[in-house]
Amino acid sequence: MSHELETAAADSVGGFFRRRPPAEDQAPIGTPCANCATPLQGPWCYACGQLGEDFHRSTWKLLFEAVEGLLHFDGRVWRTLPDLFGHPARLTRAYLEGHRAPQVPPFRLFLVVLLAIFVAGSLGGRGGIGSATVVRTDARGEVEVQTKTLQQLTPAERAQAEQALGRLTARFAGRPGGGAFAWLAGRVDKVLGDPDRFEMVVERWSERFAFLTLPMSAALLSLAFIGRPGVFVFDHTIFSLHSLSAVGLMFAAAVGLSRVTGGASTLVLLAAPVHLFAHMRGVYRTGVVGTLARMAFLFAGSAIGGALIMLGLVWVGLVGMG
């Protein structure tokens, strides 16, 4: 997992545990901050933000308070997650109307959800990003078609794929742009020779490309509601953060439970369009037809954007094989 996502998400998780220290352990009002010497006016220093707390107390008490913080999450998580799934429109509208303190900041939530998705994916092990279709004819003349990951190809099947790439290179070498085909064939040959490296490169970049889903969603919403008075890009961004976080948690749950339930856990994703319908209609106050029409536009745009992101991932993966 890339250090950028780990660092950002770890900082965001840390924000969940920000709590007010017990009254008996708070530094008295007027006490100089241990970090910047500014007189304290409350639990936190208003100048540098450091917690004004005396940690010179028993280990058992510190341990108890740490466990208590883990279980309570400052209350915001337990208020945010139920609304995120049960009343998403209420959650988004509350944030847009300024009622922000009781809920987890949307971008922080989005970062942690991205981390959860990649952690859930890693629990299932590497399933192989690339795949190849293998066609066999048995002794009875029946054709068998199998789809295998690059790691599952036998040496003979890999040699056959390399031979096919060689013929493709020779065919296009004399044509305009033939050098590009030769470059592509050479990189694919390296992928076949070291599929683990290709998967590692794509996996590392996929965490960075995942952030593109946010501006893509906000841009599509801006187009879907173009000309709508009183609605701004900021509103679309907050809506996107909440919507992507909800779908991301559904996806993480489906992937994380797949090893236990098999393919049955993917049924969780059927709730995604229902969630989007309720969320969009509640936030933007649209009718049924208008909501469905905009959802169709979003799905089409997301499919195109997702395909471009996948092509970008393949491109950086091939470049990384050089």
C-alpha cells in the first residue's frame, strides 16, 4: 500500500480519537502550553492545538482511557455511519447547512474508506490483475475456454502468448506507428515474464488513481445539475464524498466477506443504486423521473471515467515494467 494513502488515512483515523481529557487531568486555565507556552483557555491550546493534558498518571488509567477512546470514537462515528446508510440526504444537508461538528468530516471519512477498501482487498490475497483466455481442444474435438490470471499460465501457454505477440509485432512493424506496437509487445512480454512486478506497480498506482473518483463524481454532478440555481460545486463535492464513502464501505464489506460467504457477499452492492436514489433525491429535491435520468447520466459517465482510469492504470503498469 502506498505511503501517501497510509499517512493520510492514519492522520484521519487519529482525528477520530480526538477527545476531551477528563476534568481532573486537564491542565488548569492559564497554564502555559507545554509546546508553545501560550496560556491555556480550555482543553486544547488555541495557538498550536496541542492537548493540554497531564499524562503523569498510572499505566492502568492510561490504558483504560485509550480503550475507552477506541470504543467511543468521540461519538462522531456512531452518529455519522447510521445516517450515512440510513439517512444519507439528512447527513449531507446537515453538513451543507453548517451542522458539521457532530459528524466526521467528509474528506476524512473518504480517506479512511479508501484505506478500508485496500485493506479488505489485501485480505483476499493477490488474485491476479492481468488475465488471459486459453482455448483448448480435447481429444473429442470439444473446445474448452478458460480464463486464467497471468500467474496461472503454464510455461507452454506463456510461450504461446509470447509467440502470438511476436507475430503481431512483425505484422505491424512496417506500418506507420509500428514502433508503438513493438513497444507494446515488448512491455507485454515483460509482464508475462514477471506478472508479480506488474501487479505490484498497478496496485501501488491504483491507490493514487482512486482519488480521481472524487473530482470525476463532482464534475459529473455539476453537468447533471448545470443551471440549477443555488447549487454549487462545493455541494456536489460534499455529496460525492458521502456517496463514495457509502459505496466504498459496501464494496469493502463485500470484498472482505467474500472469503467467508463466497460470491453471496456481492449482493450487498445491489443496495448502491437504491442508496444513490434516496441520497440524490433528498439532497437536491428532485422528482422521481429527474432523479432516475440523472442517475443514468452518472452511471454512463462513471463507466466511461472508470474505463479511462483502468486504461491509465494499465499504461502506468506497462511503463513501470521498463
